[in-house]
Amino acid sequence: MAYVVDIVSRLRRMEASLRPSEQRVAEAVLADPGGATHASIAELARRAQVSEPSVTRFCRALGCDSVRDFKVKLAQNLAVASPYLQRRPQEGAPDDVAQLADRVLDSVIEAVTVVRDQLDPQPLRQAIDGIAKARRLDIYGIGGGSHAVGHDAYLRFFRLDLPTDFHADTQLQRMSAATLGPGDCVLAVCNSGRFRDLVESVEIARHYGATTIALTRPDTPLARAAEILLAVAPPEDSDIFKPTASRLAHMAVIDVVATGVAMRRGPAALESLRRIKYTLSQIPTLDEPAGAAMRPPPRPPAAARRSAPGKSHA
């Protein structure tokens, strides 16, 4: 796929070095980027109060072949970035921090509530069963939020006496998928569900017999590729300054699955959690001297030590 030039970034970087007439064109474009993609060269010249040749020179100064080429690149940029080019009244330091906290936390609560209502118990039960009996669990996450969710899932599952790994690199995901087979399990996390590399890795793992689970939106390529679908579509806030609530909603779903897996694995998970808890309790805190809490784990009975194979009792 060809790289799409970020023409807005280039314009802002070069604006100070442009000629005065070209700077006026830049100001007119940034004042209404959407309108600039549809305006004729005569209209752009009128808005900037410059001649039409000045508009052409402006476009060439940015590395574009023509005014048409500039407008195509600008339209490509606006397809994903238009909300970030609009000035909003809430920019700057918030006046009421309590109101800000309410606004952000309310969006999280709304997203988790919506996802709770969307979860289908049947695939949720299948996901818990598939992971609980897995010989090995590989977790894939792509995207900013989904990477965080995938890593959080890894932190949940490896503690349950379950061989677990997490891969965010697409080539490692593909390599991992090729080594799986019956008895193994893949958990793929992606909010959009449209990353081709991730979808292909899930298809590879399924081809070799692994159980494949996807946490994603319904009716997406990833949703169709997986054997078990945890279909959720968290609402996204239009406020570009707020973090995406889907990340925390997905983490809540992972917590549900991890709790179910822990209960299914029973004594093995309990013993693993006990060991982790005990080991962490040995880390000294600031209110006790270093080494005071460092105690070795309980040793086996003396009789068991004497009978251990390979031991000399001379």
C-alpha cells in the first residue's frame, strides 16, 4: 500500500518559509480545509486574496504536481483527521476539573454498560471452556487500545497455571499461529476487526486446528475468521481529547472470561495464584528494612528431602 502524504503536517511545517502570498493561501486552506478540497483554483485565489498563479506556486512549494494533486492529498488527510483540524471551545486547561472527571468517567460507565447488554452468554461460555482446557494460549492484539487489552489479558491468564504468550508484532503472530494445533487456543483482540495481518493469523491458527476466539465488533473480517466470537461494539465519544472507552470495556470482558477460566481450572489455578501472592508478599515495603520480609518459601518435609532421588546423605 502506498504511503499517503500528511499534507497538513507538511503545510504547517513549511508555512513560515513560504512567500507572503503563499502564506495567505495556507491560511485560507487551514481556515476551511474541507472547503478547500472542493474549491476551484479561482475560488482559492479569491479566498486568499491572491492571484491564481500564487495558488499554483503554493501547491508546488508543498511538493504537489498541481492544484488537483494538492486537493487529492488534502482530501485523503481529511478522511481520517478532519475532527482534529477543527478548533473546539473546550481546548486548553479545563475550568471545572470535577465536571471533566464526571464527563470522562460517565463515558466509561456507558461503554461498559452497553457491552454488558451486548454480551451473548453462549459464545462467552464457549470462550471460557476453550481457554480453560487449552494446552497453550496465545493472545494477539493490534492497535493502540487493543495492544493494551491484549497485554492485560496476558497478565490475567498466565497466572492461572496456563502457558500463555502475547504477541503484538504481526509477523510473530503469524509465526505463532503456524506452531499451534488441536488443544491450543488463540485469543485475538481488535476493536475495528479489520487488520488483514491479524485476520490471516487467526485463519492460519484455525487451519491447523487451534480454537480461535475473537474479541471485536460484529460483522467484521476478524469476527468471521474466528470460531468463537465475543461480539461487542462499545460506543465511542466524539470528543477527540478523551481516551477511547472501548479499551476499558474490552478489559471488562477479559476480566469476565478470566474469572470463568480461573473457576474452571480450579485447584491448579488456585495453587498458581497462591504462589504468586506468597512471592509478592516477600517484597519489602518502605516501612520495613530491606531483607526483613524476604523469607524462603516453605520447604518440603525432611523425610521427603531425604528420599529425593540423586541426593547424597554422606
